[in-house]
Amino acid sequence: MPSVETVSALERRLNASIPQQAIRSEVSTRLQKIGRNMKIAGFRQGKVPVKIVEQYYGAQARQEALGEALQRSFAEAAQTNNLKVAGYPQFEVKTKDLNADQIEYSATFEVYPEVALGDLSGMTIERLSYEVTQADVDNTITTLRKQRATFEETSRAAQAEDHVNIDFTGKLNGAVFEGGEAKGYPLVLGAGRMLPEFEAAVTGMKAGETKSFDMIFPESYHGKDVAGKQVTFTVTVNKIEEPKLPEVDAGFAKSIGIANGDVSKLQEEIRSNVVREVSRRLKVRNKDAAMDALIKVARFEVPRISVEWEVENLMRQAMKDMESRGMKTKGVSLPPELFRERAERRVKLGLILADRMQKCDLTAKPEQIKAMIREYAQSFDHPEDVLRWYASDTKRMKEVENLVLEENVVNWAMAQARTIDKVTEFNELMGNT
């Protein structure tokens, strides 16, 4: 009779046995299948004696049969004992006698915890909001104009956003340090490519002007020879080019994707896109705030194996992201500890979401799923094609279903906790600070 031991909070050990006859029967069946296709000198295909087949493949057949028998036995015992198994068990065969009537084994594994949440009514969740203004639309258009700017040479002093061509020499204790000298170096003032003190010194200079100045490199500077030390730079400005922004006209509208060049249509499109992006970012921020509250009141451990799997998943994602940015990942090894805290959070939240869905009837409704897809599809030229694209793939539909479930849990958490409504700043929300 199978028995279950509690090893720790989530770890269990199942002790059970398997009838030897069940394994022998499976081994015999496997050897017969192998024998039908086996070729060996002196025998026709399919006519090799069972004893010879067993000599070649007996150990392999037994190992496979035993492995499958262990899996079946464990699955049956887990179902009988109502065990919510997390991950795969580690089997240990205890019977050494291969001819014993019963093969005794143990299986050590983890179970999913009973999700316990504290009282959310004592938590305060900050709920952000923002209404898009015309100034936000205008600023977005200005950003688009800057991205399409042309540059013309100017005789005025250099200022922010100018393209400046310079020669420079940097000396430490009277000697040029490594990387401290360049000719015809292109610099965009305000882009942050050089240290702020260096850019500040170049700002205000004119073409043909030469200037010397002292500056101290930060202690954290990557060049260890000059980190934390004072150096003297001599800079000569060769050329200054100022940006010329395109007019907001039909040509500009067409460059943004408005086929007929209608400027009013451009305004509408920009506003629509900004509103959509603001809405998306507000949802993300408010979701994170609600999930933080749920994590704080959570009172349960998470399965170690689930965390390990999530760590591996996050590591793979990080490597793919590095590759997509053109970075070489061959031979690169990322420390698992970098991802463990995030992995634990994701596993815990996944268990909380599943628990709330079941206990509070927060399942994603079909109409909610359709509404979310429809909202997303509005940013495309042919929304109906997007709707059909999602509907044609159950995996994509499941992803949307999970997003709706998250929204339902966020709304539930907000309703349980004390919420403080706060109007945020556009630049802060968009990460422009």
C-alpha cells in the first residue's frame, strides 16, 4: 500500500511497489517488437531467437519498462492521494533483487502549496491616471520632427542638439592618456555620449575656437587609469551644424504614414497613438502596484523546482535578447542568482492568479478576450485581419486570456485594498525624465 511522508513544507516522499510480473510482461513485449526488425548474421530478419535478442537488448528493454512502470505507478498514487505535484519526482529503486515479486521504490517530489493571502484591506495601492493633452500631442510631433531633422553648418556658438566636429587631446600629469585623443570626432551635444562636464565645456564654443579646461573623471569611470583623477583637455571645434526641423505640412504627414498628407489626420493619428500608449503604460504600472500588494500579503512558500525552471526560462530570454541586440553570446554564462528573485516573484504571482481565478470566479470571459483583442487591433490598418489572426491560433488566444485574467485580478485587488488615485506626469510615465 503506497504511503506518503512529509519531508518539508512542500517536499514529499512516496513509498510504493510495482509487481515484478508487470515489468516482465512489458520487457517481453518490447523484445518481441525489437526482434521483428532485428538483423544479425546467420538469421533471417524477424527470426532471431528471443534469447539472442535479450542478450543484445534485454538490459535496455528492462530499463525502459521499469521507467514507464515507475511513472504509471507514481501517477496513480498521486491521483489516489490527491497530490498536486510540482515538477518531476526523483525515483529511487530500493529492491536490489531483480527476481523479487515486488519492486519497491521511493519518489521524492514537491507539491504546490495552499495559497494563503493576508488581508488586503490593510494595504494601500496607488492607482495612476493621466489625461492626454494637446501639448503632449504637440511635443510628440516635435520629437518626430527632430528624428527627421537635417543639419546645416552654422557660425553661431554650439548649443544643445547641434552636431559638432572636434579635435581633442586629454592629458594626465602632462601625458596623453589612452583613449584621450581624437581628430575629427563627431559629437551630438546633449546626447550623453561624452561626460556632462566635457559637453558643457564644448557648449558655447564657435567653429575655429580652441579651449583648454580641467575636469575630474568619476570614480566609477570604466577607464581605470583616469577614474577619479583630474585631467586637462584641449578642444578645437572644427565645425558646427544646427538641426533644421521639417515643417508640419503634407510632405511631413506623408513621411509619418498619412497617405493623403492631411495634417489634421496626422494630428488625430498622433493623439490616438499617444492615448493608446499612455493607457498601456498606466495598465502596466497599476498592475505592478496591485501585484506588489498581493506579494506582500502572500503567506506561502513556492516549489523550488518551479523557481529553477523559471530561472532557466528567464536566462534563455536574456540570451535571446542579447542576440537580438547583436551581442555575441557564445561562451557567455549568466549567473542564475541574477534571475532568482524575479523568478520567485513570477512563480508566486502565477499561483496567486490561479488561486484567485478559482476562488473568486475571475476567469477571463469570452467577451473580455474579444474586447482586448479588438482594442489592440485598432492600431493596425486592417483590424479585422488581426482579429482573425488571433482567432486562428489557440496559443495566441491563451496569451490574451492570461492578460485578461491579470486585469481581473488587478481590479479585484484594487477593490479589496485602499486605493489612492494619483495623476502622474506625462514625462515620468513615458520614461522621459
